[in-house]
Amino acid sequence: VARNPGEHEFHQAVSEVFESLHRVLRKFPEYVDESILERICEPERQIIFRVPWTDDAGSVHINRGFRVQFNSALGPYKGGLRFDPEVMLGTVKFLGFEQIFKNALTGLPIGGGKGGSDFDPKGRSDAEIMRFCQSFMTEAYRHIGSMVDVPAGDMGVGRREIGYLFGQYKRIANRYEAGVITGKGTSWGGSLVRTEATGYGVVFFTEHMLAATGRSLDGTRVLVSGSGNVAIYAIEKIQSLGGLVVGASDSSGSVHDPEGIDLDLMREIKEVQRGRITDYAAQRGSAEFIEGRSVWAVAEKHDVDVALPCATQNELDESDAATLIKAGVTAVVEGANMPTTPIAIDRLREAGVLFGPGKAANAGGVATSALEMQQNAIRDSWSFEYTEARLAEIMEGIHTRCAETAEEYGIPGDYVSGANIAGFTRVADAMIAQGVI
Ligand code: NDP
């Protein structure tokens, strides 16, 4: 804490992982002897840079850019870029730290990293977004590469931004290095299923968790927070498996839609018009807008079986957990990174609610990014069906790894510890094998 002052989210992420590790450290003292804990929470490299850009009126703005290259024991650094006014070094470090273990859990050869900027894309024109992305990449290009560090999207960075970033990389580096960034358009090196992958993956993981206790998603009532990339495709997959999604949200408030979210309308508003959740409520007769409240408020009005927080960190707190428990929730599975506060996790687990941590449940996005890197490396592109089948197989593997690790350490059903231990041991073993570097 003294070494990284003010980085609260980073401290939270590190302590959550370390709390799971005491059993491992007793069993394998070499991790202590080799100072793996000290080494693993110090990034290999952190880059902070100025991002100057000009708005449409000709005014100059300065933002701060970040890339934290956290751990390359398993492969090139891999992790998204987040553009959000609240981004600071501690945010990027928390996300990068989580990414190390998430990437390890996929079983694929990718290290952990993360980046972003405190730039606020909301309300900016396409031309402003393009100028910002070009300026960001004018510095970032020196630090990335398909064998070095491979960024992708995250909050505020979707297909459009990836296009502008890749275009500027190509221009400066003078080479078509498709594998330098993932989340590209499918006609220029992107992978089918990447857009859907995180949301679909969360639902595949949820299905396996429910199946392990003899249940399924069919007929369940579900709340999903957010209405961005992860939320939209989680909603799509839940509905295709027979679940009813009765609420979604954005940062202005939430909607309660007892007839189930109309996904075509939601996609039109969010993906095409870049509108707000209020626009959805205004155009959907069965929906009610709940201003300024999170989607968990819907659980005060509606029974809920499954909750998927898919918006942002620390968005589900102790009182939200109590509301969900009262509404009958039996499983909470994280689509976002660290959306549930530690105390809320404790309350849910004490109440017997199944809990799926983000670093396992939302790994489908980065796993499909790694599949995009594979396709780029062999200059091929795979069909939707094949790629989705690979994603499903990877999510099943992650579920099995978490569940079996929890069993092995005498804590069956504890997916948090299972994920932390399985991810940690894979990275730690590689670090030991590669020496003190
Ligand atoms: P998007 O930017 O596409 O969507 C984020 C959504 O969350 C928006 O609807 C946004 O609303 C909403 N939101 C943000 N802050 C709040 C808040 N305080 N309360 C309620 N809603 C809020 O991002 P993604 O869907 O890509 O990412 C969501 C989460 O999933 C993040 O934690 C991200 O790190 C994680 N993740 C994403 C992956 C991916 O492949 N995209 C992969 C793995 C994890 P508004 O528009 O009002 O801001």
C-alpha cells in the first residue's frame, strides 16, 4: 500500500488474489522462497504518456495515456484499452493484474497487460474520436507488437476505435501487422465471434455452474447490469437458452422490463444510435425507467434467479447483495471486472448463492482475442460456428480448472479461490522456470 499510494482498486484486486493463496503457499514453499508474490504484483513495465488532440472547434485537449505491461511469463502482454474519464494508473494496474490470472486460466499463451486513457468519448464526434485514437497510437506504437504486447478494446473502445488505432499503427510502422491489436473488423483481420465472445462466455460459464448443481438457465429470471458490449451479448445468449432478462442499465439508471428485454431495440439504440437506456424505456411499452438507480433495484419489484453484473467495478455492494438474496437469487456471475465488492461477495456466499468471479467467467473475450491472433498468424479466418465451438470449449475448460482446483484444495464450489489458485500456479511455475528476471 505504501509503495502504490492511492491505488485502491489495485490494492483490492491484489488482496482478493492473495487471500486465496495461503493454502498454496503452505503446500509449495518455493513460491515464497522465490519471492513470487512480491514479483507478481510489480508490473514489468509501466508507460504513461501525454495524448494531445484537437476538438472540432479547434481547441486543444490533453489527456493521459497508460499501458501497463504486467507479466509476460506465459506470452506477449495481452489486455484491453479503456477510455473513460475515471481511468488512472491504479485502475489500469487493477485491470492488468486481474488480466494476468484470467489469461492464464484460458490455457492459451498470453501474458497480462492493460491500458487506456482518461479521455471521455461520450458526446465526441467520429472525427474527434479518430484524432484522439491517432494521437494515442502515435506514442503507443513504440511499445506494442504481435510478439510484444497486443492491445484490444474495453470500456469506451469498440470496433470503431480499434479501426482508428490500427490504421495509425499501420501508417507509422509501415507494415500490415494484423496481430498487433485484436477486436478488428472481420473484413480486415478480425475474428468472428469476438464481439459476442465475452457476453456469450459469461453465459456458458453460468450454464456450467448451474449444471454442476443440476440446474439450467431455461426459465430463469435474470438481471444484467450495463447495456454495452458484454451486457448485450450476455442478454442474447441467455434469451436463446430460455432465460428471461427483466432488467438492464447504463450509468444514468436502469430499466425494468417484465416482458423481457427487446434485444433488437436495445441493439439499435446502443450500437447504432449510440443512445441511452432512457431511449429504450421511451420506445418500449412494457419497460419502466428507474432513474439514477442500479439495475439491482429491479430486484425490489421482481423475483430474480440469476444476476450478471456486466457494467463496471464495484457496482454491486452489500445492500445490493441483500436485495438480490431477498429476491431469491441463486447465482451471481461477473461479466465485468471486479463488479462485486468483497463484502457483497461474502454476503452472497454466506447465503449459499453460487458466485462466479470475473477473471474466470469473463475470460471468453480475451480467449477469442487469442484465437484472433492465431488466425492472423496463419493468415486464415474461421467460421462463426467453429470459433464459437472453440470459445465454448475454452469456457468449459476454465470452469473445470476452477472447480477441480477448488476440490483439490478442500474448498469445493469456491470458484473465487479455484480461479485465483489455478491462474496463479500456472504463472508462478513459468516465472520460476524462467529465472529471476
Ligand atoms: P462498454 O463500454 O461497451 O459498456 C459498459 C456499460 O456499462 C455501458 O452500458 C455503461 O453505461 C455501463 N456503465 C458504466 N459505468 C456504470 C455505472 N457506474 N453504473 C451503471 N452502468 C454503468 O464496456 P464493455 O461492455 O466492453 O465492458 C463492461 C465490463 O466488462 C468492464 O468491466 C470491462 O472491463 C469488462 N470486460 C469487457 C470485455 C470485453 O470483451 N468487452 C472482456 C472482459 C471484461 P454508460 O454508457 O452510461 O457509460
